[in-house]
Amino acid sequence: MINFKNSYKSLTKQSFGIGDYSIIPIRYEDRFDIMQWRNEQMYHLRQNSLLTEDDQENYFQNVVANLFGQERPDQILFSYLKNNECIGYGGLVHINWIDQNAEISFIMKTELEQNEFKKHWGIYLDLIEEVAFKELNFHKLYTFAFDLRPHLYVVLEERKFRKEAVLEGHCFFNKRFIDVVIHSKIQRSIKLRKMESKDEEITFLWANDGETRRNSFNSKPIIYEEHSKWFQSKINNINSHYFICEVDATLAGLVRFDFNKEYNAFIIGITIDEKFRGKKLSAPLLKRSCKSFVEISKDKIIAFIKEDNIASKKSFERASFVFQGKEIINKTEALKYEYKHE
């Protein structure tokens, strides 16, 4: 029997997680659960006969085991876990290392399909995007799906995958030809740079935006003269580090780090341009900014978030911030988070 390494040479990071859920290199112990789910859900898979235990054993021993040591495998497979229990599996398949793209594959425990499909498909997409776009720096991801489960597309489109093509009558299934729908997503070009003098006006517009003021612990409108004084006091301050984010060469937001003596830490804040909200930019921007910051300083990073700001809370958690408790900031109850270096 071949010894499973459970780590991919092609990845520097092996585990990717959100809360109780994670994906890790596919485990040998999950092979028969996976076989069962595939046999139960043949209707939407490119599988034309029931798998046997011998089939599955041979596949794991002769195909899967060889993937771990390859620099550029044609697929990278994961077990999808909830608190270490396998509830699904999938990965990046048909990988094209030259063109930097891959197809997304995923199947979950059959009994979860009816009531929890949207939840798990969404979590899995977020995790596999991290593998493809952040870890492997791929250019494009896509799905190739029989047109049998329209609920699949709703979650994809919520995550900014676009319908790229419909291959009409492309596959023969259950005595009829059915369409295949392809959705795809291209990685955005996200760049960080230090705040410069030319950013005074745009940072004023961001700071004075209605939603930004509502989520601030001081929600009063800002006049330009006050902003200008603040801006000049920060731009060359060794106790302040401000990063401007550009997405595809368009100004998209600001992440700021200000040293606070009371906490002996840098307090982080983030502002996203209105046209980039809802595009899941906050978490990757926070991650990249924190990574850049720790190259400058090893000081602790903390965040304070209004308790009702659920979107911000989720973004910080996805960016490796861990809840530390509650505090009162400007007479408002706040959630305190601390960045944990990866």
C-alpha cells in the first residue's frame, strides 16, 4: 500500500479554513465516503457507472497518491471538513499551468444537498478561490456543470462568477442531450502602495461617505479643512502606516494602521470605495495590508468593529483576526479583534 503524504508539493500552505470549515489535502480515510456520495449523485457527475470499492482503492493508490509529490499536478484534491469530519470533497481539476486556469470540482455529503447546499457550496467556493488565486496565483477559475441544478448558479453569481457560455446539447444523459453551463471568474489585479500627497482628495471622499460615517465610532461629517490637517499629520508619521489599494489600476480603498499607546498596539481600519463594496474586497485587502505591515513592524494589530457591522466582522475573521472580547469605544459597544500572524 502506498503511504499517503497528505501534503502537496505544489502548495506552500496545506490547510485553508473559515470558522469550523476547512479544506485539506484529500485524505485516504475519506475514500469510501466519497465513493458513496459519487454513486448517489451520478446524475450531475461525469461518471457513467457505479464505483466499486476496488475502483476507489485503485484510484487512490494509482492516481491520487501520485499527485502529492508533483510540482504541477493536473488536479489538486481536498477533503472538505467540518470540525475535522469529512462532509464533502473537490478541488482544482483540469489544471492548465501555462494558461493559469483550472476547473472547480465539488460534491458534498448527499443528505446536505437539499437544505444546506447554498451554505456549503458558498463556503467551499471561498476556500478554493483562496487556493487558486492567493496560493497559486492562477488567472482564472471556471465551472463546467450540467444544466440540471439552477441553484448552483445563484451562489456562483453571488460570488461574481459570470456565465461565460452555454454549450447547447453538449452531453447525452438519461436518454437525452442536455446543456452544459460554464461560469468563470478572473482574478482581480490588486496592488498596494503607501499613501501619497496626491491621495488627499480621494481619502476625504472615502472618509466622508455616508456608510463610512455610519460605521465609524465618530459619525459626524468631516469638513475638508479638518481632513487636510489630519492627512498632513499622518502621511509622514512614523506611528502611522497607510496603504492605498488599487484594483485593476482603479483606486479602491484605504487600510490604516495607527499606533495607540493605551493598547501598545496598532489599530487597523479599512475604508472601501462605494463602487467596490459587495465585491468581497475587504478580506483580501486586509490580508495583504497586514502582510505588508508586519514587514515594517512586529507590533500587535487590533481592530474595533461596531457590533452591528456584520459584514466588517466577517471580513476581519476571514483575514485571520480573532475575537478578543467587547469594549466601549466613544460610548458605543465594540467588538475587539486581534490579528494572528499566519
